[in-house]
Amino acid sequence: MGRTVAEVIRDTTRHHLTHNHGLFLGQCVTAVGWIGGTVPAMSEAEGIVELSLADVTNAGIAVGAALAGRRPIYTVRYQGFMWYNAAPIVNYAAKSKDVWGVPCPVFLRAIAMEGNGIGPVASASQHGLIMRMPGMPVCAPMSPNEWTEAWNWFMRHDDPLYVSEHRRSFTIDYEFENRIEPEADITLFPISAARLNAVEAAKALRQEGIICNIQHLMWLKPFTVTDEMRGSLSRTKLGLVIDSDFEIGGPSRSMAYDLMHQSGAPVFALGLEDRSAGVAESLDNPTPTPERIVRVIRQLVRSGRNVPAGATIE
Amino acid sequence: MKSELEQRTPAFGLISDVANTFSNDYARKLFAQTCFNHFFEFEVKKAYDRGLMKLPIYLSVGQEHIPAAIASVFADCLIFAQHRAHSVYLSFGGDPRQLIDELLSRPTGCARGMGGSASIHSPEIGMFGHSGLMGDQVPIAVGAALGAGKPVLTVMGDASAEEDYIYGALGFAVTKKLPVLFVCEDNDLSILTRTPVRRSWTLCGLAQGLGLPAVDITDDPWLIAHHVKQFSLQLPAVINIRTCRGLWHAGSGCDGPPEWDRFALIKDTMKMLGLERDALAIESDTERAVQNLWVEQLRKS
């Protein structure tokens, strides 16, 4: 059995602090669990810097540390807090190279979580918030190798990188394989935790004779429509992007647009509903569940080719 | 009785005879840099008024001696300022030709035309550009001090000091004992809204509440240099400098004479130091040199 995502993050962080003169910045880092086991138990002298609860300030501090050449790993424990943290990141780190030719490489770990009554602010992925601004690539790794790929990309480049993590990935110790079948009815393009739910939904749909191709998406920006994606869509003539971020104005619709234009096939989008999550379980607004994905795919496969692309499904 | 915020005079916090604690040679150099900044800004104004610049400009006229004073005693630092920073750039050794080119939107400008007046920078002198988000240079400066472990200067205005992240930045700097000199050029105006309209507290009160050394003073350059020298040994620290913006927030207009004319007062001090003739020579030589520099640079296509 391989290492989990959490173990990969922890070991990589330790190496960065020990060998690269790197820094790790975050809030409540040494609290219970060391952020899901992703942070090595190291001291401030070794590079683990506990920040105060001043989110906007903290993002600025991370930017300054990057300008000073420390390639900081800046961790935002709840991705919903990116609404505070985004300002220095998108206005400085992401623009520094374009405006002044000065690199500002921050590795921004923004961690999504959901369920357990986490409520309307702290829950959900928010990678769409960053994707709409120039200057910062965005990825959402869910496996050990994917996280390592993101890290290696960061170390090979001098750009900041937004890494949309999901707590559900931390225990994952396997890799995801794209699924291509000749008789598939639809091609799914799931993102972040939606990938886990899409795999589950595809299993359930197979029982009723609906076959799903799956193209796992890790790099969200820049987003490249591959030959494999185009090939799959040319056969299924129907696609669905599924995301842990909000659907309206979000990455799922944006990427569906790209896929549609490059393949000619109708591609739909499914993400979080356009409403605030409640704390009660029945009022939560989570990543589309397997059941919800199943319902939507059923509808699309049976009548979807008649549904105008971009129309709200369900 | 005036509130603390309204105590604005050219002698506020002044130490008598402070100029005499510095050498005459120091005074000549300080005055020369002040003159350079002063006349440079008036050349910007001339070019702007001739329609040669198609961008907003933020002139430091009235405040141009502050960075000259800081740079005279606080060197080898990283610098994070915001708009109205032409004089910061020049005082710390930024290339004036590249600044002229930047203001003329030329690719040979210090930010290749991307920054304009508000977002100038110079890697050669350790000066980083400003994004345009007021005050965001302050937490970034604190992060740079954390990362680089060397002294950092950050310059803000009295309005930027109200941004919520300034509090967090001051708090983090004092908690981690980071070598940051926070300077507030307090011209009492956010565009045209006076400070007492916007807040009841002072930056120094806030800083002292957090445990930082802080002083609130007028903009006499010898006084500034005196405090900067002292604070450079006990960073982080805050200096709030009451000063007068001579021209509009953006552009080259003027709403009337400033509360006080520091440039004239500096010349009075030079006279008091027995350096009147030196000052006259420095002023005229520098004015001519700056004018020639602009003529030469404008001639380039």
C-alpha cells in the first residue's frame, strides 16, 4: 500500500523546510491533528510559522515571504476563507511577474471540507474564485501522485500555484484512472471530491445499463481539452462536468463551455446549488452526491440531447 | 481643545536644536536630495500639464523631504511603499531616467509601463511595486522581513493606515520581533476627507497599544532622521509624520496653499545652520540638473 495524500504532503513539506530553506505558514497549525496530518511536527525555528487569525494580513505575509525567496507553503484551513485571503494573492502574487517581472511563488493550499455541520462559510471548494483572475494556475489534486505533480510543477516554475485540496483526499492512497468504454452513453468530467462521487454514481448507473466514461480533471487552469477528452465526447456525444464548487458562474460551466466548443457535443455542468448551506444535515449544500449525479445523468441520457446546453438540470 | 488627530503644526513633536545634532555635510546632502525630489516632481507636473502623460499621477510635492530624511539614515533595506512614492524611489537611489520613462508609459520604464506613477519599483534598490490595493504593502513588507531577515521599510498614508490588515501586520511584526520600520506620511487627507472625519484613533495609539515603539511628529527632516536612527535599533517601530500634501491626491491641481511650507522651512533651517549660501547653490544647481535630465529624457523617442 502506498502513502496517503496526507503523508505525501507532510513528507514533502518536511523536505521543503529542511532542504530548500522553505517556510510553512498557517493558522492553528499545531492544533489537533496538524491539519489532517498534513503538517510535519516541526518547530518555528525549523520553518513552521503560526499566524494570527488575521486572514487578509496573513495572505500578505505569505506574499512578502515569497518575494523574499522563501517559496512559502501557505495553508488556508477552510477554502471558504479564501474570500478574505484572495485579495493579496490575486492582486499581488498573481500579478507580480506580469507587472514588475518579479516572481512571487506562493504554494497556496486551500482546503475544502463539507458535512458535519460546517455551515455556509467554511464549507465548499472555491477554486473558481481564483480561476477568474489572471496569473495563477489552479489545480485540484486528489491522489498522492497528483499532489506530487502539483508540487513538482511549483518547484519547476516561479509562479504562484493555487492548490484546491479536499479533506476527503487526505486518506486516499491510490491513483485514479480515466475510464473509456466503446459503448459509453456519457462522458463525465469530475473535479475534486466530485470525482469520488462520480465514480460511485457510475457504478450505480451501470446496474441500470447506463455506461459512463470518466475523465478525471486535476488541472483546472490552464485547462487543456485533450485528444482523449475530445475522442470520448465524439463517441458519447454527451458530457457532464461535476464540481465541488458552485455551479452558477463557476468552473463547471466554464469548462463545459470549452469542452463543448472543442468537441461539438453538448456538455452540461453540475456543481453546488445556488443557496447557502445550513448547519443541519438536511440543509447542507455539499458536493453533488452520488444519488444526485445518478438522477442528473439518467435525465441527460434519456432526454438530455434535447435539453439546451447550459439549461439548469434537475 | 483640539483632539489629538487635529494637532497639526510645523512644530508638532519638534526637538529644539535637533538639526544641530547632525553635521553640516549631512545637512547639505539631505537638502540636495530634498531639492532633487522637489524639482523632479515639478518637472512631472510640467510634463503632465503639457499632456505628455496619459495616466493618473500621484505627486509627493510637500512630502518630498520625508523619504530623503529616512534614506539618509536607513539604508540597505527592502522597501514597500504605495502611490505617491516617486520621492521614495529617488531618495533610495532609483534611476530617475527609468522613472521618467515609466511616467511616459515607455517600455524602458522601471515597470515597463505596467506600473505608471502608482506602482513603481526597482529591484536594484530593493524596492517592490505596489498593487494598488491601499495598504497591502504593509503586511507584504512584514512577510518580506520574516522571509529575508533583513530590515524592511514600509510607507503608508494616513488613509491606508485604516485598512484592517494594518492592525494584523503591526501585531504580527511585534509578536515575531520583525525588523520593520512602519512610516505613515500623514497628510490628514483621504483624497479630500480629513482624518478626524474618518476615525477617532491615532496610528501611534494603535501601535503603542500593541506594544510597538511609536512617535507622532511633524515633518521636519532632521527630526525624522533623529527618530529613524533611534528606532532602527529597536524595530519594529512606527513613525507617524504629520505633513502637507501640496497638490491634489491625483493629478497636478492645487486647492490653495498648504498648512505649512516645509521646503521653505528647511531653507530657514539651512540658514540657521549657517548654510544659506550652500543652500542657494544646491537649490539652483539641482533645479538646473533636474531640468536638463528631463529635457534629455523627453527628447528620446
